[in-house]
Amino acid sequence: MHSRMHCKRIMAKYLFRRRQKPGATAIPFMLTVLLSLFVFGGVALYCYNKLMEDDTELQPMQAAVTGISDNDINSILFILDPDDPEHPDRKTAMMMLHFDPVRKQEFCIGIPLELQVAHEGKLMTAESCLINHGLDAVKNAVGEALDQKIDRYIMMDSEGFEKLVNVIGNVSYPSPIKDQGLRRVDDGVSVQLDNKQFETLLTSTRYGKETDRCTTIGLSVSQLLNQCDGKRIGSNLDNYYHSFINDVTTDITAMDFSDHKHAISYVFLYATAPARAVSIICDEQSGMYVVRDDFKESLKKTFYQQSSSGLGVDEPAASDVTTTAAP
């Protein structure tokens, strides 16, 4: 009897332990889960707060393409030096292009080779300055003569000019002279010129005066820019630049192009007939053309660099400079 009671107590004790074991295991497990959630939740909360705190200190990202500004306004001296062996008497063509993407405008000014310029304290013609002192010298000297800063130069021979025209397209223009491949047009009707005819138009010796040739340079180049397929050029500017730049002599760097190509594309894509010709006004003295002071002042107004009060302006001001749309 005693032995039987002893066995019942042992059995009851064993059954009690079996019933308690799941509960005993579940409680530590639940404590572990809760503790883990607390620890990891605290870490996550800390990281979130830190991230939000740091976010207020982050600088906004700059746009990949900056907006158009006055820094994109540039003036370039273009020089065409023909090298046609059949016509060695052809004259160099010189032109200043003032590029203003802020107002979606371009101004083309033909430069007389006999323009009086100064270099190292000596007076000479622009042509003499180019031949004897080089491109940097003539760029600065012509800019000083016009009282304008010329930023860059591009000089091309006949091959480089042909590639440039092929990129932009042929021009329709009424030729004022008769020369090789050109027929004088007295009725003002435009005729399409290929690159050789266009080169002849710009470099011919058949003009009555050098200023007449300069007027034709300004008008015909502005017509070329206004007639071109701007959307095609603006959309493929990188390709056209790289196909053309190696065939000219220029101080335009890859960085210059990278900094301003958005502005160039903008004008080609969105401007309608942006180019206008400016007729230079000079007095002839001792075989050279001297730019008149009133023309210099009026040119500043045309370029929105100065108002009649002498202050810089952002809006168009009255001007005595003759700007002409190409026919």
C-alpha cells in the first residue's frame, strides 16, 4: 500500500512537469521576441531620426543643364581665308558674330580688311594685323576698334568653309555681283548658292567698295542662319561640332563648347529668324576705315549693353545702328 502510494506521487510529479514544460518554454521565447523587437525597433527609430535630421542639411542637386544667362552671350570673329589655286586673287572675309541667347538674337557684322586697328601702339589695317601678328592679335584689335570684347575666333580655309555650309545648308541670296559661278541679280530675286558660289560671294574682288562686300557678308550670313533647319542642327549639335571643329583653327576649347552648347542648341531649336545684319559705319582716312564713335555707342545700344542714359539694359533701346534683315 505504501509502495503504491509512493508510485502515484512519483507519477503525479512527472505528469505535472510534463504539463509545465510547454509553458516554461513559451514564456522565455516570448520574452526574447519582445526584447528583440524593442532593440531592433529602437535602432530603426534612431536611424530614421538620424536620416531625417541629416536630410535637412543636404544641399539640393544642381540641374544637369543650367539656364540661359548673360554668361552665354559671346562674340566670335570668323575669318574665311580662301585657298582656291584657280583664283588666288580672292580676298579674306572677316565677320563678327554677336550671339545673344538671352534674347534669342544674333548679329552679323562684316569687317573691312582695311579697318584701322591698333596693335602694340601701332596703327595698321585688320588684314595687316592678321598677316603679321596672328589671330589673337587681330581678334583683340578688331574688338578694341569696335569697343567690343570679342571672346573667340574661328579661321577656316575653303575646305573648312565647305564643311560648315554642308552642316548648316545652302543659302538663297540675290547676288549683287557677277563672278565665277555667280550671276548678278538686279531684280532682288534670291537664287540658291552652293558652298563654292557662296564662298565666291564672300571673297570676290568684284565689289565697288570694301564696305559693299562687308554689307553682303553680314546680310548673306544672317540669311544662312535664318534659313537653316534649326531643329536639325540643335538636336545634333554635338555631332556637327565634332565633325567641323577639327577642320578649322580656333581658340574655342572643348570646355567652352560644353559650357555653352545648351545655349546654342536653345537658339537653333526655338528662335525664329534670330540673325540680323549690322552695317558698320566708318570714315575713310589715309586708305583705312576708321570706325565712327557714334557707331560704337549705337552698337552698345543694339547689343543691349547700354541705354540712352548710359546704363546697362535688359530691354531693347533706341539705336542709330542700322540692323537689316536679309532679303
